[in-house]
Amino acid sequence: MSPDLDGLSPTECAAGCGVDGCLISGKAYCAHPCKAGLMFDDRTDPAAQKRYSDARRALGLPVQKESV
């Protein structure tokens, strides 16, 4: 698991997430794969998509094949 995602579980956000933002979205909204997910506009952001995929992998969830 990426050090940034320490503490991530199906019910808890990563330790580095908080009132200042989400490590997965990189913004002020929660993109936890089991809670909310990425907002539509961020699904085309390669960096956000990678963080989201990394989080899904860390949780043992299926990951959509990333486009190249």
C-alpha cells in the first residue's frame, strides 16, 4: 500500500485525509472508493485516476484498466 494510503479501510479514510482535503481526489471532497468515488470531472484527470485506482487496489477492489 502506498504510504499516503496508510489507514485506508473499507470504512475509514486514509490517515492523511482530513478537513483540508482527500488524498485520493487531491481536492476538498472525499473520493473514497467505498464512500463516494471520483467526481465526474476528475475522471479524466490522469493523476486523480491513478490515486483512485491505487486506493481501489489497496482495498482489494477491482480496478478498471487504465487508458494510455
